[in-house]
Amino acid sequence: MINEKYLKLVSILREMESVVVAFSGGVDSTFLLKVAVDTLGPDRVVAVTADSETYPSSELEEAKELADRIGVNHLVLETSELAIPGYIENDRNRCYFCKSSLFDHLIPVMEKEGYNNVVYGVIADDLNEFRPGMKAAKEKGIRGPLQEANLFKDEIRELSRDYDLPTWNKPSFACLSSRIAYGEQITIEKLTKVEKAEAYLKSLNIRQVRVRTHQEIARIEVEPGDMTIVLENHEAISRELIEYGYKYITLDLVGYKSGSMNKVLS
């Protein structure tokens, strides 16, 4: 079954002939980029990464390394989600505004290069999640080949491992704004605080972590197996995060949950 899906993905990309790939350096967009280059050749693919306030510098450096490893032309565009009307209010449509703006940056690249399509790393799992960005993609004619091939995250990880891509077991990642509770205005100060806090926790060998921000409260989400690390280092963690600007430091006993902020929307 997984091989059939892979062949379908190759067929979809071959039919496109040339693509601009929205490339974050995550599991999905890295796999999509690799298959696109292998299918169409490096002269018919360009990877574009948006460098903004919501995208950690460590992720950007990793994206550059991955693009170089894959052997593809890689463009980095400076963008600013905080300048997008409606974005900083952080309502349920935040991701719609973000993706709409991103695609508005990528479409001119496609036109300049004379390419046929802009593609992004939406996957089959996203059909069962709250993903306002999919609406923006549909409105602007952006394709999602992985989703069209009905590929799920676990399958993409397996295929990425077969490709010897270092991202096959990379923890899931979402933009820093997803850490801030809906309804709270997004500011550069809050984004910086989140980025520093998560970087510190990762330095303790915690791979999958989110520092959800509720006003002055830091709600730390980690996998259940990593809770011991947090508890054993609770004093140091508290000192560090308080220094970053949080007043209350908590550990979510449910553990890491992708899109946990969306619970308030249902």
C-alpha cells in the first residue's frame, strides 16, 4: 500500500512538470522536496523558505543544510506575519492569514521561474485536523501532492528513512505563534520568549516540547517519558523561564499533544 502511494506521488509530481516547494525543513516538506527533485530533476524544482518572526533561526539553518544536501536551488524570503492584517489578533483564522500571505510570496517566484505549480507539505492526517491554511491553499490554487497521494505522517517517516533523510524521526514542529493562546495578541516579545524557553528545554535532551503561553503562564508539554527530566530539573527550568519573562511555570500532565490549543475551538 505504501509503495502504491509513493508511486502515485511520483505520478502527481511528474504531471506537474515543475514546482516551487514551500519548504520549512520539517518532515513533510523535506520528503516532498526530495521526491520532487528525484522525479523532475533539480532544474525543475526550487525550494522557498519564509524567514519570519515565527520561524526559529535554528530551523532556518537546518532548512539550508537540508536543501544543500538534497541539491536544489533554495531561496530564503524575508517575510513578516506580524505585518499581516488580522494575524496578530490571533483568532481561529490565524493560520489562514499566514498561509495566504505565504502563498502570495511564492506565486511570483513560480511566475518568474516559469514553473507550473506551487506545492506545500499538507498531508492526509491534516484532513482530520483544524487546518485553516488548507482553505487559503484551495483559494490560490496551491497543490498538496502528499495529501493527494493519501500519505500519512507515519508513512512519510518510513519513506523518509528509506531515503536516508535525517528528518525521518525529526519531532513535529509548528510555527511559534501556535504556542500562544487564541485571543492573546501575538508580539515579537512573546515569540522570542517561547523560542528561548523551548531551546532551553531541548538542551536538556527533551526532543518533543511545546511551551504553551497563557498570558504569564508557561504550560510545558513534553512526551510522558520526558516528564521525569522536567521534574528532576524543575528548579533550573523555573529560574530560566522566569528570567525569560514568565511568572508561573507549569507542567501539563496530559503530555505533548499536537494542536492542543485548538481544544478551545470545539
